[in-house]
Amino acid sequence: MSPAVITLTLLAAVLHATWNAIAHGVADRLVGFALIGLSYVVVGGGAALVLGPPPAHAWPAVLLSAALHVGYTLLLWASYQLGEFSLVYPVARGTAPWIVALYEVVFGGGLPWWELLGVAVISLGLVSLALDGGRLTRAALPALGAAVATGLFIAGYTLVDAGAVATTPVPVYAAWMFLVQGPVMPVLAVVRRGRGLLRVPWSSLAIGFVGGLVSLAAYGLVLVAQTSGATAAVAALRETSIVIGTVIGTLFLGERFGWRRAVAAAVVVVGIVLVDL
């Protein structure tokens, strides 16, 4: 990868961890996710008006990816309700490449030895995160379960998107995928909060909407970096967001750092690099 591509990918990693930290840190997380969805509608809708509709053959992938993104968002919301950011975020992100690699083993005819080693290393890192502090507590199970389920949905839309962008212009596909999924969380917030939304502080509204814009910027930077052709390397480098998320949780969210959690997150990243070589 060129220095420019490396810079773009690392910036995307920082932005991805940042918007997730924003979503976790908002006092009313439902409102936070609703505002992120609203930003998807605004930006995705504007882009869709300019770019036009996707080809007819792309609609099944657009709709399936949007549905998987909605499931991912709901599970991420649940994860952040249940657990600390510096635990939930690495588990969710680390589970996805692990599942994609297993999919390749079962349906893709196997993997080279180094990718199988990567699966084993990711597994070790995830188990270490789950056993943070030396044992798996009953209190941590709901958060870990939600985080693993989140990773399953990430793996699902990753596989769908990888196939779709091979035959569909990336900006068009992304615009419509975000536009279709965007309204779900705002509608859910209206149903659950009703007129209570009128009492949400303007500062919270601004933070949530900015989180959505940061999310879109992170996704866009990764797409730009992938046009270099170094798709696997970009995917691996992007997951440094796992370590960045752990640091953000410590410095800005007041969570305990813990050397075990830091080492486990780094092990997950090493495994992802092996899988994506």
C-alpha cells in the first residue's frame, strides 16, 4: 500500500472507533442511534438524488445489506446498553473476520495455513477478552452474547457487500444502502420516546448527528482506500480500530484499561492481519 492509502485507512480506523465511542457515550443511546440513522437518510438521500438508482440486479443486495445493517445497529445498541465500550467493541469487530474466514473454510474450498493460523489467533484473542480478569462472569454474558451476535451481522453484510460492489458502482450502492436502512432507528425512537424527543438537549442532538457523519466518513474513506486494489491489506489495517477503541474507552469514557484487555485486543488485530494477508 502507498503512504496515502495507509493514511486513509488509519484515519478511517480512528473515525470508526470514534463514532462507535460517540454512540456508546451518548446519555440516551436510542436517541444517539436515531440521529446517526437520520444522518444516513440526509446524506444517502442527497447522494441517491444525484447518482440515480442502482442497476436492477443490485436491488436484492441493497435490500439484504440494509436489513443486515439494521440488525447490526440494533444489536450494537443492545451491546452498548449492556457492556463497556472497550470490551464490546473489540469482540464485535473481531468476531466478524473470524466468521468470514470460517465461511471460506466451509464454502470456499479451504484457506492457506496462515489464514487458518489467523482464525486460531483471533479465537485466542476473543476468548482472552471474554475472560478479562481471569474468569467469565455471569454478569458479562449478556454483553458478550450481544457483541458476538453483532459480529455475525457484520460478517453477513461484509459478504453481501463484497459480492455487490463487484458489479455495482460503489457510490451508488452505498448511497442507497444507507438511505434504505437510515429511517429504522429514527422511527423506533419516535415510537418509544414520543413527545419525549422534544425534551432532548440540543447538545445531544448535535453529538448524535455528528456521530452519523463521522460514520459515513469512515465508510467512505475505506471505499476510497479499496480502490487502490489492496483490498485485503486495507481490511486488515482498518481493524486497528479495535486497539484504538480500547484506548478511547480508557481515555475518554473512564473505563479501566487493564493490560489483559489491551493485549487481547492486540492479539485479535494480529489474527485479522494473518487472515487478510
